[in-house]
Amino acid sequence: EAGPTMVGDEDSDPNLMDFLGARKRNMLGNNFCEYYVNDAPRVVLDKLEKLGYRVVSMTGVGQTLVWCLHRE
């Protein structure tokens, strides 16, 4: 997959979003904000692994891929 990658919602940890290089945006028609990066998911997952996050599960929803991560 190629970027951009959605990495959080408006309540996400700002320090983590900064580490990922994420920017907050509000898409036209949505009443909420989301964080995204232009990196591919592989790059984002590699960054999160350095912080101790591990992939617990992954699924596809339509044309969207969703990863669930956990940090010990």
C-alpha cells in the first residue's frame, strides 16, 4: 500500500502524532478531525515498532486496511 496513512483521531496523543510526523485535518463533510501522514503503512508500522507497539490484528474494510496495535 502507498500513503497517505490515517494514524489517529482528534483525541490521539499529540506527542505520538508528532513523532509520526502526522498532520491534523478535517475532511469536507466530516464533523471530526483525523491525523494522517504521507508515509506508506509499512513506514508507519516500522516507526511504531521502535516505540514498542506490536500488530495484534489486521483486517480489510472495503478498500481500507485496518491494523490494531498494542504496546506493552
